[in-house]
Amino acid sequence: MDDDTVAMALIDRPVSRTSISRAVRQVLDSLDGTSDLEGSSKAMIKPNLCCGKDWTTGATTNPEVVREVALWLLENGVEELILADGTIVGQDTMENMSSTGLLDLASELGMEVLDLNADERVEISVKDPLELDRIKLARTAIEVDLLVNIPVMKTHICTSVTLSVKNMKGLLDDTWKKRFHFRGLDRCLADLATCVSPGLNIIDGSMGMEGRGPINGEPRGAGIIIASRDMLAADVAASRIMDFDPVGIRHLQFWAERREIDLTSYSPHTIGQVEAIPFRKAPSVLDQRFQGVELEWGEPCSGCACALGAALSHMERDGDLASLEEKGGAVIALGPEVDPEGSGNLVLMGKCQHRNRSRGHYIPGCPPQSPVIRGTLYEMMGRESDHRKKFLDIECEGTSDSGTTGARNGRNKE
């Protein structure tokens, strides 16, 4: 196992540039982070830019955390800094850089700015894959001397939490982001974790997000910085701080099993003891009542359940569920433990219902994307929608091993 030391520091209140600086320096000093910089003249900082919301919403990385990490790198011999991310499908990375203040910060500190969605690709072979034989990643992230990963401490409607491992999904282009969802997001994330290894992972808890994360949840003022060289160690420690059992976080469990680590007993070495800061979980669709919708519940995983909840909440907000009810409503089947009878208003969700796809309106994916779910229901209502075509127009079949590049370890060098 790599060095799984995890350093934690609380941010003094009120949160300010000074208090963030102290906390960031404390965790990096505790890790003896300068030892990782030998021979690193070029580094890439990868924040979380899933959208263009301000960091105070808990959706995106705090620019002051990025500032302090960048200054520390420059002070310790790094000559060239790249600030880079690839935002979610349907949004513009550079617009999000601008609206979050990161573009101005990059200009101030002389950092190059890069949209990873537009970067050249390098194909990485997956050792002992769960789902994917190969993954194409942004070349710059693979070839820099040091990759620094700065995710936000957040809940997630499909993966329970989004921390260090989930933040690496920004290294994929739109096609591969979609492929991860259709092939099984948690398994694909575990595969991704074998292909890229940031030298430093610094979880920004200056303002986290709880509930319906990673974009539409509520701010959670955790006031903490967590750092580790090892993504699994960082995410296990952060999950427990958030009062989540990492055993129930499927992508962490899959990756831990691959590394022969028992999460029920695994405790990374921790510097700086912090009491739990409970985060409210993403709500289950079973906890809510949606007009015009009947559920055939077959013990689905949290991915399908939360994706459906997000889709129905979106439609409820827009007043669409009343129209759905007027059209006869929908019966939605999800999970492996149900085999519903076919009907014109039956919707079958996800990989677990693939066997019943001829009985109604089938939505592929593991889990299906929220826009695809909405698009299917809109079409049942007689409304034109490009949601299904937009997200389903992708080849998601098997991949080959030809022409691949080996996985990387340590500071992300071959």
C-alpha cells in the first residue's frame, strides 16, 4: 500500500484567506509534502468545476484553497502550474472557470488554464478491470510531473459522496463521462482509480455540500481541509468525518477489494483528530411522494434510486408531474428484485431491468442519467424531447486492449 497517511486541519472561523492558508499549510507540513516535489517542475491542479456556482454554495472548489496550494507549489520549486478541469456534459469549462473566480486567480498567479474536455487523449489500460479494459484520459493530466487533486467535500445523488476518486472523472471527455454512467458508474470509478494516481489529494471542506449533491444540495460549512497522497485513504477518512460508512460507498468498496483492503477494519494513519461533522445524505426517492408516479421497487442501488429522485424532483419543480398524471401517470420499475407486468405506462430503469425491456419504456444505464429519465417521461406525455437522443447517442459496447498505455503510480509518472 502507498503512504496512506491522512492529515486533517480545521479552518479557523470566520473562514478567510488567512484561516484557509493556515489550514492548508498545516496539512501539507504534516504530510511533509515538500518531499513529493523533487524533480517536479510542472504541476497540474485539478479542482472541482462541475458547474459555475460560487464556492459558497458548496458545489465548487474554493479559489482561496487553490491559491494557497498554488503558492505553496511555487514556493517549493515548481516552475510551471496548470489549472485544469473538464466540466460536466452540457456545460462550458472556461465559463465555469470565469464565474467561479478561478480564471482571475490563474491570471494573477501566472497559471496556464486548460479545458480538459478539449485536451488530447491518452489511452490507459486497466489492470484487472471490473468493467472497462481501457480508459481514455486527458493527456496533460497524465504527463505532468505532479497532479494535485482538489475536490470538494460533497454528497452525491449517484455515488453517495464525491471526493478524491470521483473528482478524477473530470479527466474524461464527454463521451467517456457518458460511458461511465451507462456501463456502471461505481465500477468504472474503481477502474479509473487504477489508471491515475495524483501525488497529492487535498479535500476542500471550507464549504461542503449535503443532500442532493453534487450541484443542487445545500451548503454545509464543514470548515476542514483533509490531505493525503492516497486517494482511497483520503476518501475513507473524509467519508467517516461526514458520518458515512465507506463500506456502503460502492466505488470505494470496489477499489478497496481490488487492493485487498477490508474497509470494515481499515483505518489510515491520521494526523490531526477531528470529530464527525455529519452530512445529510442525498434523499431516497422512497422518502418522497411524487404526483402521477407509482414505484415498482426492486431493491435498487443508490445510483438508480437517487437518479430517479433527481429527475422527478426536477419535473416536480417545473410543474411537469401534474401533466404526467393527466396523461395517465407512470409506473416506474427499478432494481433487480421486481418483474412487473407490461403496460403502456410502464417505465423500466437501468441495467437490472434490461431483462424486462420489452414490457414497456426502457431506460438504459447503470444508473441512467437524470435527463434521460426525464426525456422518457416527456415523450410519454407527448412532448418532443432531445434528452434521450442527446445522452443515448453513444457507443457503450466493449473496449479493446490494443494500443494502451500502462497505469501510473507514485507521482503520476510512467
